[in-house]
Amino acid sequence: MVTSVPRLVIAAPSSGSGKTTVATGLMAAFAARGLAVSPHKVGPDYIDPGYHALATGRVGRNLDAYLCGPELIGPLFLHGARGCDIAVVEGVMGLYDGAAGEGELASTAHVAKLLRAPVVLVVDASSQSRSVAALVHGFASWDPEVRVGGVILNKVGSDRHELLLRDALDSAGVPVLGVLRRVVRVDTPSRHLGLVPVAERRAEAVDAVAAMAAQVERGCDLEALLGLARSAGALSGAAWDAAEALGSSPPPLLPVPDPGGCAPRPPYRPEGPRPQTPPEGVPPDGLVVAVAGGEAFTFSYAEHSELLAAAGADVVAFDPLRDEQLPEGTRGLVIGGGFPEVYAAELSANEPLRKAIGELALAGAPVAAECAGLLYLCRELDGLPMCGALDAEARMSERLTLGYRDAVAVSDSVLAGAGTRMRGHEFHRTVVEPGSGTAPAWGMRAPERRVEGFVQRGVHASYLHTHWASAPGAARRFVERCRTS
């Protein structure tokens, strides 16, 4: 199948150049013209897609070639862009910055090439004039497979400054598609892990997105940008589909790490054949999987809930800040990432829900917790009582833990058989003590060898964020365990 969805990748020479302002403003400006806009974000970031969703009215989706593999970038893009008039993809870091030590893997340039999409380079021009031509020429010529189709100049000081920049860029052969003047910073506050999520500041976020759209409308040539998007090459292949993905092969098995030092053991081999396809015709038969949401738990990939539903679960959201009980009929629980440390007092005060979650875990029900979910399941967080499903304590730390991880499951769990290889991402400023249980969740193979996380009864809790599109068997296995537990 050959598909041609008009699309642009918004990139920059470095972080802080204005990618989020331009990408989000462009999404909102196109949407205001009546176009159906598909929003995407390169990399594992959960927060920017929330602003993208606000700008477009559609789910913001991630395109991460490290977590999901290069082969899934096109299908996941087509899945999100189905039925849309245009897609806008916000890049990550600098255009050519990818997974550390992995060359171009997971960089914005890598994703742009996989999508055959033209790149618009957002340049912070606040401290330069003629040098901008050398900068743009270098980025445009570095990789001939990356097509830099235009530049948007950000933080331009005056008409005179703009004229100098345009004159310089005439020799670079890259058209100027927009000029944004220096203005009072759009109100998108940050804290210890980046921008404050949309769910925590809905009214202010609406105003911020409107301000971004107004900036882009004033300063950019939307018709030229739309024309550039329509010049993107055709993509071959089918869109990703959750139900079809559930029939895919399971992730490869690797030697199981030794909890004492990650030394290899003989490969784990489960008894009997692995199921290669989900049971046919399994409807959402009242098998409720509760998924944490609200202000404290905002980090999730849309494909996770889609996979759970395709596997036969009735996916029901709940808010641990406000709901005192789990959804009726809950058979399994998924608690993703977020900021429980910011809401520790409120989470702790909701004693009925903490007790219900602790009892569910004690009864052996499947529970999958990532990062924030791990903290919430601990006995305490910064001295405040949490759910007590894990005999561990969590606290804030000055140290930022950040980066991609190559991991292998150490213990059989509701998500994976021991020896299953997964790729993930860590992003936190907290510490859990102890860092792993007697049955660790993961053995990290890179960048350092260690074990972390907890597998006990039906609980799988870890700092590692994973993308289930790369391992749909995790969702299938989780729902099967819900059905039989």
C-alpha cells in the first residue's frame, strides 16, 4: 500500500531553539484553517504531545526509533495520521542528536528520513546575523538524505536584524518560511522534569497554545509551509493496527541476567509453545483493566490502551487524586508515569484508594507500574504513606537519571517471560530503596549492567518506561493473566 500524507518535521540545531513553540503553533494554526492535523513527537517525551493534542484535538503520538525500532516508525505514523489532511512532527534535541553511542538512531534526522519528510529548521537568531547562513548551510548539507526545505528564524530583534538574516540566507539556498520576533515568553512553565503537563494547567495551557498559534500566524508563511508538506514522498506499507500487532512474533529471548551482577545464565525457555495470536473473537467481556490518570499520572502512550482493548480488556481510566475506589470489576491495574512526588500529600490523603490498590496487589491481580507507578506502590514517598504494595521507600533526589536502556526481563512477570529483551527509557529525579526486590524486573544491558525493579505476585514495578507497540505480547500477556487470575 502506498500512502501520501502531507507532512513536515520541525527540527532545530539544538534544544531551546523554539521547536515546541513553532510545532505546536503550526498545528493549531493549521487546525484553525479547518485542516485535520495529526500531531507527532520524535523521542520518548510524554509532555509535548499533551500540548499537541490541545492544539489539534487529536491524540499526540510518539515516534521513537530506539524504543520501537526503525521498522515501526512508518506504520505508527500512518496509524496516527489516518484520515488527516496534514501531519506535523516535532523533533527532539538537535536535528542530528540521537541515542548516545548509536549514531543517527532515534534522531530527528533519522525519523525524517524514515518518513521521507521535509525538515523545517527553527533557528534561534538572537545573537547572530551573517553567521546564520553558515549554520543553516552546515545542517542542510551534513546528510544529503535529509531534505531541509526551509528555515524559521526565531527571536529576531528588529526589521534591520531580519533584513541582515534574510540577505545572509539568500546564499545558503534554503528559503526563509517564517520570522518570529522576540516576545515575552509564552506561558509554558517548567519544573524538574520539563514542561508542566497540560492536565495540571488546562486553562493556562489553552491560552499558551493560542499564543503560540498567534505567533506562527503572524510570522510564518502558512501557504508555503503547506506546499512544502505536500512535497513529501509517498510512504509504502500499512498503518499499524493494534489487533494485527497482537498476532506478531514475541520479542527475542536473551540469557537471563544474574541478579548479583548480570552474568549470563542459560537462556530461559518457557514450557510449551508461546501463543502467536490472541484468542479470536474475544470481546471486552467485563474484564476491566483500570488505568491511572489525572494530574498525577499523565505519562502514557496511546498505543498501550489500544493494545489492551484489542486484547479483550475494557480499559477504564481513574484518578488516584479523586477516586476513592477502583473502577467496578477491576481485574488488572496499569499505573504509568507522572509526578506523584508533586502530589504526594494528596495521594497519601486518599487512604481508601491506597488501601484498595494494596489489597488488589496482595490478592495477586496483575499490576503494571512504571516510574511514577513504582513510587505510588511503595510503602512511603518522601515520608508519606503510599499503597504499601512494595516493601520499599521512595524519595526525591538531586540527581537526574535520564537515558535509553537496553534491558532483559530477569523474572517471569505479567508483562514478559524471563529472558525477554525490551528497550526502554528512564527519566526521574527520585530514588527507591532498595532498588530491586528478590525477583528484579529488569537487568540493564546498556549503558551499565545492573538490575532494578520488582516482580512479586502479580506486580511488575520498575522505573523503566517501555513502548508496547514494540512488544505487543506484553499487553496480550497482561490481559491473559487478568482473565485467569
